[in-house]
Amino acid sequence: MNEEQGETMTAANTPRERAQLEPGLPALEVNNLQVEFAAQGGRVQAVRGVSLSVQSGETLGIVGESGCGKSVTMMSMLGLIPMPPGRIVGGSAKLNGRELLGLSVAQLNKIRGVDIGMVFQDPMSALNPTMRIGEQIAETLMIHRGMSQREALQRAVALLDRTKIPEARQRARQYPFEFSGGMLQRAMIAMSLACSPSVLVADEPTTALDVTIQNQVLELMREIQREEGMAIVLITHDLGVVARMADQVAVMYAGQIVERGTVEDIFYRSAHPYTLGLKAAMPDAHVHVNEKLTAIPGSPPDLFAPPEGCGYCSRCDYAMQVCDKHLPDLMAVSRGHVSRCWLQHPEAGVEVEGLYQPAAKGSPSC
Amino acid sequence: MTQFIFKRLLSGVITIWFIATATFVAMHAVPGDPLANDKAVAPEIRRNLEARYGLDKPVLQQYGIFLSNMLHGDFGISFTQKNRHVNDIIREHFPVSAVLGVLALIIATVGGVVWGALTAVYRDRWPDSVIMFLVVIAVSVPSFVFAMLGQLGILAMNEWLGFSLLPVAGWGSFGHMLVPALVLGLGTMAYLTRLMRSSMLEVTSADYIRTARAKGVSPLRIFFKHQLRNAILPVVTVLGPSIAAITTGGFVVELVFAIPGLGRFFVQAVQQLDYTVIMGTTVFYGAFLVFMVLLVDILYGFIDPRIRVGQVRG
């Protein structure tokens, strides 16, 4: 414990310093991750070969509707899904170059909370109701940094202060039920950042908060990222949050990434019909109260028996014959921008309005 | 907190008054009287006795006297036992029942929490099935059966060992208490085991347990620091009623194991319509239970910060 502490403390204190030791190495790199859950009479293929990576100081947004596997992707590599019934079938997940999959619980416990921190959706239920906020933050430091309780509690107060909780000293002695939702999420962020992790995974961090508080919490995350240079993986279904926060975006559908690129690629050069659908479903300020919100008709495929072809095929307005039977690969649209859609194939020969298709002849480039 | 305790004490006093009144009414509604049990007494002696005990007065006045005496902490003199004051009976025999009851409660609570936690940890595997099977038996078989089985067990064990390791009945040493307390606590323990099991299972899938795992907390520490305290809350809630169950269950166990506790006097008194003893022991038990339930409520506040009542926090 002490040895490890000395190593991390002297060599590099912040994720930024750590990243500078090995430039170019992604903070987190996931390759072809496959996760399934045993269910009655079969298995649900929740994650079907997901690859993504995020650099230090960068934010990767993972978007998709409920059940598309965005949370499971992140949770499974940290051993946070119940196993069984969950099972990692294959792939790899490397944190600072170190393989996470296949590690024992004891080994994972030296990584979780240290090199990778997590913030969950509902802060009201994500914190232990019978433990003081300060103690919950201090626990991480006591376990991983070998601090005494006194020392750790002091540091916890400093962390609460840093996440802009007023009267941090008094607040640290309170219980979760005495905090408001936004404050709890700040405390949660303070807790996940206690050991200055290289990667912060935020799973729908603002979904349970009201809009004004959402803003503050997101701003806080960005500010700390600027200071410490950690990578953030932001899981959300809110495109607005992604647009504000993310550098890179991965759009997930039915356990797969269907489009991946920079935030500009995704929003201004959407190359997958599903991304178009998500964008169309986004409410904006001009929609009248009486107008119905746009929705994508239909529902995602049953991952108990995933379809042979593209999972979006049955809901897609532009589906072709090939889509039903053959699953497209991720096709390069431009540098660093990929889309899993046959429309991007040079031989598709179909032009879709609003869809970015460099492959189709004569399509406008923007 | 003081306000809360004060309120509860007040409602406790009302409860006790209600118990006292109900017992008084029930007693006088039963045909016969404490003197009817004795051999034929001459009418004038009987009148003297009635005058001596105040039974010749109108019922309402008797009630008034009884209440006023009770407020002074005087439960009167027994009708059937020579020269024994009810206060003395309680003073001499209640400690025996209390020791037995407390021991039974400790066994029940510790056992319930440990077994319940174990079944949750080994969910759907053989330790779970075995314990839950035993729990069903312990809940459904009445305590006098276990009391006799316990005695038979002690006998068999002593015979097998060739010397007397545990006494079969009586009172005096820790050896005397062990098996009766176990028998007395068994039903409650089984009930608490079931409660603890479901509560543990609920807590195991709670979000904050996932948070603790995401922080890199070891499974053992999660179990003790995060799960146990939260899972124990429902168990603490039913401790009050459990104390009542154990106390009343004590009557039977005391009888089988020939333990000189208060229970025996209580049962005897009812059979002989010994007014003062019935009233005294009932009111005393009532007060005791009210006090214990209050104690449990205060304890609950310590374990669950959300329940700390009446406290203004900023």
C-alpha cells in the first residue's frame, strides 16, 4: 500500500502529469468489448463489440437510448455488473495501457476509485444513507492512500470545498438526506476525484437533477478537468449535454457503436440515420407546447436474438435490401469519423437528405 | 429529542392507564372472586375479609383506590399468598424473568442478524436452503415443544457425557439460563432471520453498494461498513414487538424449566383470581414494555440518522 502510494505520489500527482510520462497513450481504450447476460432460456447480448478510446484531458460522450448498452460497457470492464448473470465474452479494456478484463476483485479494487472514478445517475440513492458525507469521501482515501481517519476527513473537507459546497466543514458531518440533489452530486464528484483518477466515468450525472443544477454540475466537471487533465467518459441520453461537454462522441444503438467522431462530426456531419433520428427528437426552444415531440417510431431490437443485419433497419426510413440481412462494419466517413451504415458504402448509390455521405457522388460536403 | 421522549413518555402513561383500566374491568367481569377459591368461609369472616381488602366498596370506588395506590407505586397485598406484598413478588421474581428475557433477546437478535446475513450471502445455495428450512420449523413449532425437546436434549447429553454438564431445570447459574433462553429466543430469532435475509438482499442491490464497489472498497468492508448497518434497520424496528413476544413467551418456558420468574405468579394469579397480583404484574409488564419500545425507538434514531426525531438541523 505504502509503496504504491509513494510511486504515484512522487512520480505524477495529477492525471495530466501522468499522461505526460507516456504521451499518446489513451487514458482508456476499449477494444471489441462483448458482454452478455444469462437469461431464462438464453442470453442477452447487451454489448456487441464496442471499441472506443479517450485521451487525457478529453471528454468522450456516449449517447444512446435506454438499454443500448452504454452503461453496461463501462460498468462491465470495472466489474460492476453482477457476474453471473453478466459475463464478459471477449475484447479488451486498457486503462493507461493496463488490461482491466480478467483482473480479480482484489486487483480491481486497487484501480477502482484510484485510477478511475465513477459518478452515478441518482445521487440520492448512490450515497450510503447512514454514513456521513465526509466519511464516505474519506473512506476512499483511507483505503487507497493509507491515510488516517483524521487526515482523510480533513482532505474530504478540502475536496467538498473544491466542488464548491459552502461550509464544507459542517457539511462533511451531515448525512445524504440533509443535502439537496445538486449538492449530493457535487459530493459524489468530490468522492470520485479523491484520488485524482486518470479517468472519470460519469453515468448520466445530471439526469436526476433539475436543469439549472445540471448546468452547475457540468461546469464543475469541466473546470476540474481543465485543472487536473483527467479524461471524462460521459454517458448520457441528452444530446444537449453531449454538445456542451464532449470532444469525442460515440453513438450507441443495440449494443453497438453506430457512429463515432468528434462532436462537430456527430452534430454537423451526422453520418448515420439513427443520429439524424436522435437529433430530430431533440426538443428545441421553438417547439410550441401543443406540438408533439418528434420520436423515432418503433423500438430497439430484442438483444436476446439480435437481428442478422443492421439493428436499426426496421426503424430506418432509408433502409435498403442489404440492411436487413447483412450487418455493416464501421465505415470511415472522414478522418476519425466512422459510421455503421450501408449508406456510407461507395456502392450504395443512394443519397439521403441531411445525411453526411462523402461516399455518394456529388453530395455536398457539409 | 427531549421533546420526542417527553411526548412518548406521556403517551406511555396513557397506554399504561388504559392497560390498568382494561385489566380492572376484565377482572371484575369474570365470575367469582379471589375469596371464592378458599374452603367454605363463614359469612361474617368473609365480610371481614371483604372489608379488609376493600371489596365491599362500590366498584367505582375500588377502581379509584386502585389507581391512587398504583400512582403511589403500591400494588397491594396478595390474596392467596400469606403476607406477601405484590411489590415484593415483583421485586424478587422480575429480575429472574428479566435476565432470562434479555439473554433470549440477545440470542434472538444476534442469531437473527448472523443467520439472516449468512442466508443472504449464500443466497440460493445450500446454507441458505438449510437455514431457511430450520427457520420455518422454528417459526411454526410452539415454544413449549422446544422447551421439552431442550430438556430431553440436556438429559441425553448429560447421560452420554456421564456427568451433569447442564442442569435440566431450576435456576441459579449461567448453565441454568442457557437452554431456556435459547428456547425462548428461538421463535423470534427465526422471524428476525427471515427479516434480515430479505433486508440484506434488498441492500445488496442498492445503488450505494455499487458506489462503494466503484470506490474500490473490499467486499468484506462493504459487508460490515455499508450493508450491515443499513440492513439491520428493519430488524431494529421489530425489536419492540419482539420484546413483548419474548416476555409473554417467558411464562411458558419458565413453567417448563421450573424457573422462579414472574410468569409463574402471573399464571397462578389468573387461575386464582388474585386481583392484586394480576393487576400489579399486568401494569408492571405494561410499563416495562412501553419503556422498552421507547428505548428501541431512541436506539433506532442512533442507527438511522434520518429518524432522529424532533431535531432541528440546518
